[in-house]
Amino acid sequence: MLRSLTFIFCDSDQLVVAFFEYCFQVPANRIGFIDNGGPFSLIQLKIIQEVISLTVFTGFAMLVFKTESFRWNHLAAFLCLVLAVYFVFKK
């Protein structure tokens, strides 16, 4: 178990990406929440967060990992995310 924990904490690239994602995510959620004067509900903030995370990850994976290819099911999943945004923001 110690070896697996060491591997998790030694992968500095992932740690840096996760750190900066966390630094932007938490203040954005606090600023954007309705109770703090923002325009979004908690559900809307979560959907926005997931869409941004998956979009950035897909772009990163396509650029860095050359063995991955963009297939039709990835496009279908992205369209489902767009529909999720539409339905969450629909009044």
C-alpha cells in the first residue's frame, strides 16, 4: 500500500494539474453560487464544472496521448453533455 501511495504522490504532472484545477474551482463555485450573490445554483455549478473538466481532459488526451483517437461515441457523449447543460439551465 505504501508503494501505491508513493506512486500517487510522486506523479508531479497530475499533482500540478489537480492543484491548479482546485485553485480555480473552489473560488469559482463560491463566487458563482446564488447565496453568495452569484447567478448559479449548486446543480448548475456542478454541470458546468463537469463539462469544463471533461472538455479540457479530452483536449489534453488528444494532444499528449497520441495513441488515443477521437471516435463517434466520444462525440455522442459530448453532445449528451451539451444537452445536460441545456436542460439544467432551462427555466
